[in-house]
Amino acid sequence: MLPNCHSALLTDLYELTMAAAYFDSGFRARASFELFIRSLPAERSYLIAAGLEQALDYLERVRFQPAEIEYLRRQPVFEHISSGFFDYLHEFRFTGEVWAMPEGTPVFHDEPLLRVTAPIIEAQIVETFLLSTITFQTMIASKAARIVDAAQGRDVIEFGTRRAHGPEAGTLAARAAYIGGCVGTSNVAAGQQFGIPVFGTLAHSFVMAYHDEEEAFRRFQQLFREHSVLLVDTYDTLGAIDKLINAGLRPAAVRLDSGDLYELSREVRRKLEAAGLRQTRIFATSDLDEYVISELLARGAQVDAFGVGTSLATSKDAPSLGGVYKLVDVYSDDGPSYRAKLSGGKATHPGCKQVCRGFAGDGMYCGDVIRRCTEDCAGAEPLLACVMRNGRKNGPSRSLQKVREYATQQILKLPAGIRRLDNPGAYPVRFSEELERLLDEFRSRFGQPVGKRAP
């Protein structure tokens, strides 16, 4: 049986060993951690932030159950940990503050998607869950946005649950894909849970179950009428089109799932038009991604909508993001004491940050500056807002439909070169002079030359 989705055991062991060490050494300071993506995957020039709703829900409800605490007590690694730590786990709650970018916001390398400020044990234990849910949904929403862009206004439906890395991943992938611009999903649970429109056709097995292909079409059409989408490639695609035309069937759409989609779509459209079935749409599936769709449409394929599965639900060409969750501040009676990592290739900037997004005269985005949270954005738009205080969300959540609409509007404000599929341009992102100065001061404390930048 899987653990419940709010279990505090949904974490890595080292989060708990650090928590125990903090507790038994009496280190209870408040601290700030920031979650960001070090670098974008190849051929990606932007990401779409997603997963915040599940992250906040987890933070509000995360608990250690008695059986889970007893399990931890039995682990050899905790042999020398005081019983007081396990008593603490019984009362464990997240009581901190969270600042985050709204879901649907375009985000770039090094920019904090989320900042957690809480007692250090609380902030440490939730790291694994936050990274997992936010980077996964951000990855899928970003992939969906590229596919939707490639479809040039045609509908894209997420079809990937059966290829996802488990049912929960499939359900959250459907949610993220909807944020990224898909019009719906085949995942019925996602439809029920999130209010996403659901779509379906029929499988080859339904056609094969009957002795005659035409009989299968008739039975399906009779039952589903204006919603019927007939799969026509079980035996012979063009022959199946002839059969449904001769039978007088008028399906809402026909689905092409194999063969040369360019040639078949054009010939199917010709046959449908000749038979007066101008309202019957052509729906294409079969190992599609943004590159395949872009090429099909560039050649003139007659496709009205696309169903995309594996490449979307797994982000097949870029299946993970290099998300990190780094300590940036530890607080004492004297105020913040900045923290940063200085190792080569993985250096970070100390201090809590804000992302300030600039606009060009035409309203398009033109570049971001990552500043200290105390700096003014100087006419640019601050992207991180406080979404949780004292362990409770600030106000009601936006509907997923509103998130999707926001994402669509935001993507359209990105320069065309940034949205290009091949060799996209780089969106300007820089750290403010104040943050660079703070990093230099921090380097000097640890004997590194001021101004030395990690490669």
C-alpha cells in the first residue's frame, strides 16, 4: 500500500537525520530555503511554473502518524537519538511562510519558484516533497506549452496516463498539461479531481471484437452520436473511411493512429469532403511531439486536433529538471545571517530574493533581474508573492481554468525567438549588483577571492 499523500515520510532519509541532529543539538533557528532550476534542458528556453497547489496542500496537512514514528524509532541510524525527537514528531506541523511565483508563470534558470521560511527542521523535512511535485509539474507544463505552440491553434489533448510513471504521475501530468495549454485529458480521475475536460475515442480492440468493422462503427455511433470518434486504422485506413461513408455514418471525428499521417490526413479529408462530411474532424495520435506536429503542419497535413501521450506525460526528451532547494538565510536575534554554496559549478547567491520582470514598450517581456527581496523592482513586475503564512494558505486558490488562462497570456508575452522550437534565443536573466556584492562579501568570509565566479 502506498503512503498517504500527506505523510511526512515522503522524504529522503537525510532530511530526517538532519532534523534529528538539529533537534538534539538544540539548533532551532528559523531559516529560508529557495527552490530553483539551475539550468534549462536542451532546446528549452523557458519553463512554466506548476505544482504550487499540491505543494501548499501538503504543507498544510503534512503529519507523522504514530506507526510512522515507531518505524523511525526502529531504524538503526536513529539508535542514539533522544526520545524527545520522536515526541516532537508527534506534534510536527509546518508553521512557516511561503513566497512563490503563481502557477502558469514563465520561469528561467536560477530564478526562485518558491521560498520557504520556517523553523529549520520544518523547512528541511519538506524539501523532498516540494522538489518532487514542483519540478515534475513544471516539466510537464513546459512540455505541453511547446506542443500547444507547435499545433498552431489546433486542439491538443493529453493522452499519456498509460505511459506515465505510475497513476499519480499520470493524474498530475494531466493537470500540468492543462496548465500548459492542452484542452483536456483522457484521464478520468484528473477530470473529476481538477475539473479538466475529458476526451476519449475507442481502441483497436473494440473494432476487432466484432466480426465486421462496419458493425463496430455502427454500434459505437448509435450510442455516442455527436461524441463519436471512430478509430479507422485497425485494418485499412482508407477502406474504413469508405465503409463509414457508405454506411451513412456521420461521426464527430475520425482518428488516425498509424501510417503516414500527412498523406492519410489529406486523402481522408478529400474523401470526407466529397461525401459531404465537412464537419467530421480528423484527430491524429501515434507517437506525436512538438517536432512531429510542427513538421506535419508545415507540410500541409489536414489534421484538426492532436492527442499526445508518451512524449507529454513523461516529457520524453527532457524527463527531469535540475531543481535544487538551497539554504539562503539563517535568522538570529541580530537578523539574517546569509548562506550560500561556493563549490565550483554549483555556487549560489546568498539572501532571500525577488524576481523582477521587465517589459518592453510593446508589452512583451524583455528580461529579468533577480534582486534581494528588500530591493525595489524599479518599475518591473515582482513575481514572487506571499502565498502562505503561519502554515496556512493566504486566501482561496485560483481555479485551474484561471491558471490555464493566465499561463496562456503569459506565454504570449514572451518574445517569439524565445518560444522557437529549434535553436531558441536566450532570455536575459541577471543578478542585481546588490546580490553580487553580497556574494562577494560571503566569498571573502571563506577565503575566496572577491569577484571570483564559479564556472
